[in-house]
Amino acid sequence: MRTNLVKLSLALVIASLSACTDRAPDAPAAAPAAAQVPQASNAEPVTPSAYDVAPVTPGGNCALDAVHGAPAAGATARAGAEVVFSGWVADQTNQVPAEARLVFRGVDRAYSAPLVAGGLRPDVAAALNAEALGMSGYNALVKLDLAPGTYGLSIGHGPLGQAQECPIASTLVVTE
């Protein structure tokens, strides 16, 4: 367990050094400094579960800064690998949502994995002029039990029946 936390911490420091190109409009232009790396995370890897592929209402602001310590743009990972996804999330009222999930949309199936938001992101709070977003960072450790293929990414937030999704301008290619 301690070894996994050390690996996660190292991945987060590396992620903080990577520039973010996939961000919502008016979002921060750069990744956070090392002291501002999101600290909220799930300690154990989560496995994506089936997710309703029906169209959802777009909403909120979000970004995926890094995938396993590398820039999110053009990310690839092996099926079955444990991968850290890092970024920030805000709902349509610029609050940190109580419920959030990383959504992987394939050609005919979608999956989601829960996010734990609450990591330091003063850069996001300043850029969006929303003090509440100072704790909007997340790190999601996800075991990619997904079939090989290309997945569109988004962040869903809010309770069922009222959920919205914030699109991310990145895809993830899962390889064998």
C-alpha cells in the first residue's frame, strides 16, 4: 500500500511538470506547480463499470491534465494497467461536485470510474474567479479493465437524473 502511494506521489509530481493542452474554455493555461498538485485520490485502484451510453446534458468545467504522469493529449495505456488520471472538475455553478466520475466512451459501450475531487487547485480558482474551486483537483487511480480501442473521455457529475458531463478534448487508446 505504501509503495503504491509513493508511486502515485511520484506520478503526480511528474504530472505537475507537464503542460495541459486539454482544458475547458477560460481554464488555467498551465499545470499546477509541484506544491499545488492535487492531493485528493482514491488509495486503491477502481475498475470502470458499465455506464449508460444515452446522450447526457453537457455542463460544468473540467480538465484532464495528465494520464499516468504524461500529457493527456494522445494518451495510450495497456488494457489491465493501473493508470492515474489527474486534473480538476467543477459543476455548472463553479462548485466542486459531490459526485463525479471519469467516463470512457467507446464505439458502442461506455464505462465510468469514480473520481475523488478535493485536491489543491488555486490556479483554477483564480482563472475562473471562483474561490470554491481551490479544492477542485482530482487523481483517479483506475485499473483499465477495458477492451482495446479508442475511448472518448469526459467527466460526469451530479446525481442520476440530473447528471451532466463535461467533455474533455482528449481520447485514450487502450492497447492489448
